[in-house]
Amino acid sequence: MDVQHGSKKDSPILLEVSNMTNTCLRKLTTFICIALLCIFGVAQVAQAKVAVNIWNLMDSGEHLDYTNNSKYVVSVTTAVGWWNAYKKGVIRKDTSKTVNDVTMSHYSKKDGSIAITSPSGTLKFNSYYMSSLSEHNRIEVAAHEIGHALGLSHNSSKTDIMHATSLDGDKLSKNDKESYDYAYWCNQVGRM
Ligand SMILES: [Zn+2]
């Protein structure tokens, strides 16, 4: 399944979500989340538009432990801070005491993608396009991709971090927060 960002003006397209290579556990989690979405979806979306993906990269301890091998150290660190300001301590740098959940890297290719996050546990920034963005926009791209790793899908408001194409968000919106709440809850329920 591919989820493709449309282009914003003449800016490049964000593309992510490649082939599904989930484990059985993740498939089970996915399945349960979908079922619950059917049952509780109306109540969940009453206050904000909740958009979650059918996979996430969080581990069984409800953490997202990352290794950042990309050159976007400051951007990623700041973006992690945006998410962790809302749910403290969920996203952590991988250490010898944790198991890595997502590995970040960068590449450079004129392929129309600013960044790509995969259910196999990779998050790749494309420096071909990233290099021409402002630092603030690079942070937004990083925050957006981390959102996918946390289980969020695209949302509709241009001020959402999880909007498919807009780089107008400068903090988590109500949609972003409630989608995160729901994805996090789905992850917990799916592991019970
Ligand atoms: Zn996206």
C-alpha cells in the first residue's frame, strides 16, 4: 500500500509507507485496532478528526526507541521534543538497554519523496529535497514522519503536522494529539 503526499506548489512530494512486512503480532494488533475503530470510531472523532494508520513502530513497552543515523540531528531532536511534550518519554534514543524500533537515515535522489517511513522500521530523509527547506520545515518533516512511526495517518487540516502536504503546522494540533491518543491506545489494547 502506498500513501503519497501531493505536492505543495512546486515543492516535492512526500512519499511513505511501502510494502507491509509486519510480524504476526503487528497483524493482530492491526486487526484489533480496526475492529475497535468500527465500534468506537464515532465517539473518538466527535471532538477532532482522528486519523490512524494500520501499523506503528512502537514496541511492547509503548515506546518508540530510535537510532538516528541521518544528518538531521537537530531537526529530529526538536521534532521528538514536540511529540514528547505531549506524551512524555514515549520517544527515546535507543541505548544498549533498549531495543531499536526505528532507524533513521538519509539519502539523496530526485525521486519526488522528501521522506519515507516504512512499517519495516526505517525512516529515510531525502536530502535532495530536505537541503532546500528551512530548518523549521525540516523539523516539520521529521515530526510528520515520526507521527507515522507512532501510528498516525494523514489528517485534513493544513495546520496539522500530519497533513499530507502542508508544512504550515508548527506544533501538534488538536487532530494530531487526539490521533496520537487513539493510536497509542490502540497499540496498548492490541497487545492485551
Ligand atoms: Zn505522510
